[in-house]
Amino acid sequence: MSRTIQCCFAIPLLVFASSTLAADLPRDYQPSPAPGTFFAPEPGETSLQPFRTGDPVVATSYFYWYDIDSKAHILNHDGSDALTTHPVSTAGMSWKNPRWHEKQFRQMAEAGIDIAIPVYWGAPTARQSDAFRFSDEGIPPMIEALETMTSNGEKTPVLGLFYDTSTLGGHNAGRYQIDLTTDAGKRWFYATIRNFFSLVPPKYRATIDGKPLVFLYASAFAKNVDDTLFPAVREMFRKDFGSDLYIVKAAEWPGDADSVYQWGAALNFIVLDVAAIGAGYDHSAVPGRTPLVRTRDNGDFYTLGWERLLKMDTKTRPFLVHLETWNEFHEGTDIGKSKEYGTLYLELTKKFTTLFHAKERIRAISIAPKYPVPSATPDAELGVTAVNFAPPGDGPIKVTEVDDNGVKTKVWTTIPKQNVGNPNERFF
């Protein structure tokens, strides 16, 4: 793995999960059959948008767990509003509805977003937890939406995988906490990736250098993990899909990945191998959380993140950008069209993705530097600032020093609470 930007550290994660009550995965565990039928591409079959290392690429995490009929992820259990920010309309808002996905993908394409990375809670158990059924059920409607757009001659985003590793910490139908150092744990981990890509035709897969793209969320949900995981998973994927994976890991994961990112850009701009940019944060609608707000300042915070990236030398700045998020309304991190902000963030995204795709470099930042920015890029103005944004009760902060080809990096992550709770509950 090569590191183009020598930096930095990560903002602590806001995670809720794991496990003293969770069970161990049986040693003889074997995954159930994959839910889909798409595996290795046919000869000559490639992604509609095959990317290469160095191509400017913009991806965004896509939350598709909403369903207006059942009110899943729209109302809390007590009937109160579950959303901090709101879509313009909830009509047809459902992971089951191809037209809803089509609307989201069309807006992404118009804003210059290349890759949608659905946040996938799929767990490879024979019975999927009711709270997470959306994971597998929502992919075929996405594909139908992409097929409609392609048939109409429209440009579409392609799909990568955002592996929400909360499922490793007991949030699965078996209530297993997964030990990724075991053969059974490795099979579980791989099967989650297999299941997602089995539902996505090769032409709609996001690939970099021919390798399907996977973002990994926090490692702390797993019982154990070491550097034997990635080689084993890559080998299993090659056997089924005929290619390697392009793994983008959160910084605390052990082992060699293709790239490194960190969740938390909605709170502060983060530059690792991947540049992470967010619009702001407010989880006031989520029950039981300590108030935490990163104000948007009418788009200034989002603009500052983009401008910091665009001011960097085009020869060394990251080629892959992760926008956090497209539509996480619970935490108010969305950049899609909303009641509260209209099309402001779509317009800003289009403005900045156009510059980024053209490999333009701006001379100056237009926003006064009033935000603490945790970064240590070669030309960073503000230096390094460690900020503990974790709310009380989320767990202590763990500091890990990572040595990557002689570059020493400190990573701050939150250790999750040891409490499974109800595995059928909706988690934000």
C-alpha cells in the first residue's frame, strides 16, 4: 500500500455495540448460500465506470434503510420523529422502491458523484434479523433503478460496498460476536462481502484497477482481529469473483489494505489516503445520545473541507473522496436535497466535484479558518488538533500508533460500550 499523503489521525467514532452477551460463532460455521446470482464477470464484461488509481473519484455513503410504509428509520419506537433533517418528501421513500433509488442516483449523478456506497448491514445467517432485512432486500430495487437510468441513456453512479461492521458485534440474528482471527470468523466476514456483490451485476460494481470497492467501518465491533484477515478474504473473493478487492479500511484495522480512510468527516475534515468531507452533524433526534452539533454555517463548513482539498498539490492530494453522507437524516449529515437546506449542498457538491474531476487547484481558501481541523497534511495551516467528540457512555478513547512504511500515525478511536441490547432494535 502506498500513502500519498503523510498524515494524521482520525476523529473518534460514534459507535454503539458489542457484547459481553454475544455468543461465539460455531467453529464449523458455514455461510448460507448467497442471496444473488452475480459472481465473476463474463469475458470482456467490465464496470460501466471502471476507475484507475489516480483518477479523481467521488464516493458517498448511501443509507437506504428507510421505509415510509412501516415507518422504519422514519419514526422512533415511541412514535416521535426519528430524523434531525428531512427529505423534501417521504412519498415512496423505501428501500423496496426502485423509483426512490432512481431519484437518489439521478441527483448524485447530477452533483458529480461517481460512486454510491450503500451502507450494508447484511449478516450471513440463515435468518436475517428483521431490523436489517433492508440490506439484501434493498439491492435489487437499486439495480432496477440503475437499469432504468441506463436504458434512458442517463449517467449513473456505480455501487461499492460500505461494510457496516456493527454486525460483527452481536447485531445479527445469531447474536454472535465474531472473532476474525478464526477460520469461521473469516468465512463470516467474507460471506458478508460475497452476499452484497452477488446482488450487483458486474457492470454496476464500482471498481478501481478492476477490483470491486469495499469501505470498512470500525474494527472494534469484532471480538478479535489480526493481519491474517485481509489475505484470507481476498483469496476467497478471487475464487468466487475472479478478481481481488479494493479494500479501503478505517485506520485502526490491522493488515495491508489498498487505501485508508476514517469516519468522522461530518465533524472535521480528514485526510488520509482518502479525503473525507462532511457538511455538519446533529444527532438530536436520536434517543439517548448526548447533544453533539457541528454547525453547517450555511454551507461554509462543507465549503472549507472541499477548499482545503482543492488547495492541495494535485500531484499528491488523494484521488478518492468520501462524502459523509448522502442521506443519513438521523445524524443530520446529509448532502442530498432536504427540507432544511433545499438544493444548497447539491449545488456546492457539483461546483467542487467539477473542479476536482478536472484536477484543478485553487490558490486560496475563501472561508476564514474558524474550525479545528484534525490533519497533518504537508501544507496544513492549522496543524494537528486532537478532539474527543465521543459522547459520555460511548466508551474510552483508544490511541493506536500505526507504522506505515516508516510514517508513524496516531489513531484515536472510541471503544464501544459492552452492551448488545435488543438485536431487533433499529440502530442509528
